[in-house]
Amino acid sequence: MQITPNTEPKQENYYEFKDIYIIPSKGCEVHEPYIDFESGLLIIDEADNYRVGGTCAFTTIPTIEHKLDPKTYKILTFEEWSQYFNYDKQEIISDDGKYKLITQRVYKKERDSDSIEEKLIDLETHEVISSCSRVAFHERKLENLLERNYREQREIEEYKRHIDALPTLDEFLVQELAQLQDDTPVLDYYNDKAIFRLMYQNKSFYLFKSQQQYNRNIDINTLQYQKIEQYETIHQFAKQYLTEKQWFLDHEPIYKNRHKLLKKFVDDFLNSLRYSHDFTYVEYEKIRTWENFYYESDIVKFSEYKQYCFLCKASIPLNSRYPKKICEECYEKPKFDENGLELSFYNLSMAGGFKIVYQKDGKTVKEETNKSYKRCFIDGKELFAEEHRFGGIVIQAESWQSQ
């Protein structure tokens, strides 16, 4: 790489910076120069790019990093630029006395550059809670591990306060009712014969019907509707329609006018459905269209979305992919096949897979690794075990793969 005054004619591969031209080494490109925040040195990076197989794909060879005197533009040697820095190990104790940060600037000869190596230690347990090695030269000061640790703690606390302040479904309904304005379309939906619209007008709710079959090209706001029902409260509409599984299976929401007033009632129904487990997976996916229609992250407490163990009805975290799964306590119970052999299930490796081990009187009699699921019995109830999507094993009352 060469540096020349920008008084000379500029060539195509020259990079202009202030009052100089940067001429990259043959076959190299210059990245954006910058002033190092700590030393004030001018840093210029070069990278050798070459085409692979005659295509337009590029592979970048590790960067060549030049350190220059910002006044004279002299390219400095390590002996010259290293004088700007302290290479001694440094220790910082946090103001609250909980953490110790160990930092050291280290020269990496193989790339003629420095790294910053950090280690953050919990002074109560004396455990290393985080460590890193990062590039030392930067245009702006980066946060260290101690600063990042406290920032992340603040963000967690702020998010926790935000989550704790979210309303319940009942509180959310009260908020939505308070904001409801006259002539508001509360819900548009359809079945295979007609289109329906629920409107709020003059402090009442009216259900309208159009005999038009729905398709995505219809402008539902220009249809001719006939009034078919009147409700004094939204609870009356919900009680009539949003408590029956078949209604959800027969109707689908229209997304063009989406109001969240009915969210509580739809979520309450899905919660009750996940308690009774009275559905097939195909039915569940269709009904969940309604839950997804009203879902928006962080508008109600996540604990308002319920799921229950298929066997013992214990409350478990919501997992919409496995709505009929069993809880951890039930999973630990003995599992048997149809011939009375005791079963154990494992992943084949960290990458997943599904392994079935058959035992009789505590001794392994057979292993299988070529099945995607296995029927089993716990407390006499038929269940299905299979590989969990994100690793591990899931046991549930019904398997997508068994259908």
C-alpha cells in the first residue's frame, strides 16, 4: 500500500481520504479508513478479494491492517505504534463489589494487530461468568464485559417490569371496551355460504350477514348486509358463538378489519380446549387460526395462555406445536409397549434422532433407531413418543406422524 498527496491525478483504484490518495496493494481493496478512538492513529485495512471459479462470488483473505501517523501519514511499525498502548493486565472491581473485570491488550503477531482479552468474574462464587477476545482497534469505544453485564441486567429488569405491567385478559377486555368507538367493525368473518360483520353502533352490538361467498378479492366494506342479531353486550355474542368448537371449525376470520375486542373470549376458549384435549391436530390447527388472528406479543400477560398435561391436567408451559403433551412428572413414569416391554427414549446425538430401548426385567432386549415415533402406554393410556423439534423427546396423546 502507498500514500500520495491528492494533488496528483486520481486513478480508478485510488481511495481518497482527506488530503491523500490511498493506493492499495496489487489485487487488494481498501476498506473505510478510521481514526482509532484510543490512540488517535489512522487505521487503514486492506483485503485481497478474488473470484472463485469465474463467478461473481468473492472470498476475503484476512485483512491487512496498517497503522499510520495521522499527521505525517507514515505507516508505522509495531515498535512505533505499540508505544501508544498499555499491554499490562488490568483489573477493575465493580462499584458494588460484585464483579472483577480482567482486561489485557495482547499483540497477535500472525496478523500484526492487537486483541483485547477480557474475563468477568463473580466475586461471590469466583466463577468466570463471561470472557471474550475482540479486535482492539475501533473508531468508537466499545462496552467492556462489565458494562455489558450491567446493561443486560438493566434490560432484563426493564423487560420484567414491562411484562409485569401487562394486563390480564379480563383487564384487556375492559381497556378495549373503554376505547371502543361508535360504528366500529368489531369482527368480519365468513363460512362457506356467507360473510358476517359484527358492528358496534349506538352502544349495542349488531350482527350483519351478506349472502356473498367470500374470496380475497371482495371488498367487504361495499357488500349489502342484512341485520340478523342484536346484543346489548359483547358477552352475549361471545356466549352464543365463541364457546362451541364447531363454530370455530366452520368459520374463519377476515383480516381486513381486525379489532381485538373479542381476544379474551377466543383465548378463553382455546385455553379450555387445551384443558379438555377434545380435538384432533387437524382441528386444532384450524381453530388456532382464530388465536393467531388476535395474537400480538406483549399485549397481555403470557401466563394468560394456558396448556395442561394430557394425563394429570397439571398446568404446563404453552407449546402450541404439542398441545397434547404430558408434563415432566408423567414423563418419568414407567412406559410400556403393547407387549409389556418397558420403553426408554433417547436422541441419537446432539443433532437429534430417535432411539427406542426395550427392556424386560431391567435388561435391554432390543434397540431401534429407524422409527420416527413409537406408540407407548403410561398408566394404561395410549400415547406417542417422538423426537422433539428442538431436541429431546416429547410424549403426547397424538402424533402428527401417526395420522
